[in-house]
Amino acid sequence: MYFEISRKELLNPLKTVASVVEQKQTIPILSNILIRVEKDKLHLIGTDSEVEVSCAIPLEESLDASNVGETTVPGRKFLDIIRNLDEKNTIQLRLSEDGNRVEVKSGKSRFTLSTLSADDYPSSQSLDDEITFNLSQRSLKDLIAQTSYAMAQNDARYYLNGMCVHLMEEKFVMVSTDGHRLALAEKSFDLQDHEPRQVIVPRKAIIELMRMLENSDDEVEISIDESHIQFKISDSLTITSKLIDGKFPDYYSVIPFQANKIATADVGRLKTALSQASILSNEKYRGIKLVLAKNRLTVTSSNPDQEEAEVECEVDYDDDDLEIGFNVNYLQDVLSVVTTKEIELRFSDSNSSCLLMQKDIDSVKFVVMPMRL
């Protein structure tokens, strides 16, 4: 097996593939990247057995049969080698006759890496009886950007450690929650002849997918079967993930649609008020209190050292006075992903969840549970 390629063409696809490979693995081959050389194409595949990323790179010159083949090399070491080579030089990679080593040459530099047999590498999953549909990269990226922050991480409720993808007859919905806050974004969608379906995509797959998507109108082909989801971002880049086997909570029942006390705030001013008040909040619990009165929001905080902060912020509000506590981080996370200049905070009472919505946008909803102070 042998091929030549420029560093520029190899480095970015290699970074993308290596991002899913865990350096410390109980199964040694999962620390490796699969390299497959075909007549006119180089394939790189990385996996942690749950999430797989595959890149295809066209080769400038067609190879004869003696040069094709496949092997696996240590992912992190291979990436570090390529990253540190002179970008002007061509890279040559050759597999030894016994298949136990590869030699990487570039300019006056030469490296020898140990290999593991490609036969033992986890095979790519082909999806069966899948639903297939398309979304633009821009639309998918926006949906993920506005919801991914609320995914749980290492929660015992394993079904929260990912994002719910819900295909409905007329809507494509993405939802995440960690039990303390919830984020939902939806897009009009024609399911055509398919049955509605709800699946949970693991956190790692969502994060990796977000990195790969661009603000482009190019379409992503999405395929879902009973146990996997696949995002074909282009002819050269695909990410495939196992689904989380579990039932996502009934997220619609969590959204306080009945909340009728509405305060409209400038996003920039509210960010500043929360940031200032958070300085003297309890470092562990991060609690702040919102005090609403006519056209005025006061944000207060205190800590065990008897230190206090009080910050006023103008809002559009004309309802009963209200006091309610929150974890300030949860509110700041919402404000970090909104795209409008104004945001509506909708309340029922001092003990109920707050519904936050961007001004004049109904397709995105944020919910934050209150906190007792």
C-alpha cells in the first residue's frame, strides 16, 4: 500500500477524523485511524465504536493495484506528525511488506509507525429501512446552535445525554434538556411518505456534527434507522452515530405556554445586568433573584460572605410585581445563543418555570426552572 498527497489536502480531513478518536482506549484499535487506499481515492475513518467519521480525499494520480490496500495507524501520533511537517512538502506513506509498520516521508523527515490490522477495525454500519431526508447545512447548524447547550453531560438519566430529534408530519424538531432547563428549535418540514419518528442522538455526535457544518445552503442528507443516524455532509464527509436507546421526556408538557406575565428586555442590557449581578452570587449555586415591577427589572445576588449586588435594567413590563430566583448561568446560556435584539421572559408566578422567547420568533423556545433562594 502506497500513496502520495500534499500536507494541505491531508491535514484538515485528518483533524476531522481524529476528533472522534479517544487517545486512551481499553480497546487499542479504537485509538487508531483506518487508512484505506483505492485507485483514485484515500479514505480516512475514525471511530470510538459509538460515533464514526469518514472522509474521502481524491488522489491526484490513479494508483495501480499493487498500491491499494488498508491499515490502521495511531490517530493522535499520525495527526501530530502531519501537523508538524512543512506545508510545502509532499507526504509519502508506504505500508511495510509484513503489514506491521507504515513509513511516512516528507522532505528530509521520516517516521515509522506501528499498525494494527484493518480486519479488526469496527466495520462501518449500513443503515437498514431508513428514513432519508435533506436539510441545508445552515438550517441544521442553527437548530443545533440554539439547543445543544442544554444537553446533559454524564447524567445517570442516560436518555438526557444527547439531543432529541423528532420528525413530525409538518415539523422537524430538535430538543435538549438536562432537567433544569430545556431548549427547543423547530423548522417547517414535509415528512412525505414516512412515519413520524423520535430518536435521541448522543451528545458527542451532536458536538462533532456542529464542528463540521458550515453556513452554507448545501444540503445534508440525513438517514435514520432503528439504531443509527447518519449525516452525509458532502460526497467526502460523513458522520454516523448509534442512537441512545431510551425514551425522551414529554418535552411539550414542560413548556409553560400559559405563562402570561411578559417582560421584554434588550438582550445586550440584560446580559450586562446578569453579568454584573453574578459577580457576587454564591460561587457554588450561582443564584440570582429577578424582581419585576412596572417597566423595571432588578437583578440581585448575595453570597455567604454577606456581599450583595443590585443591578437595575429597563424592561417593557406592565403586570403584577414578581420575584423569582434562577441559576444565573442558565439564563446567560440562553442569551448567548439568541439572535434577536430583544427577548421575552414569560412568567406564571414565582414558583413556575420561565419561558424565554426571541422577539417575533415562535419556532425557538427556552425554558428555565426557578431556584429557591
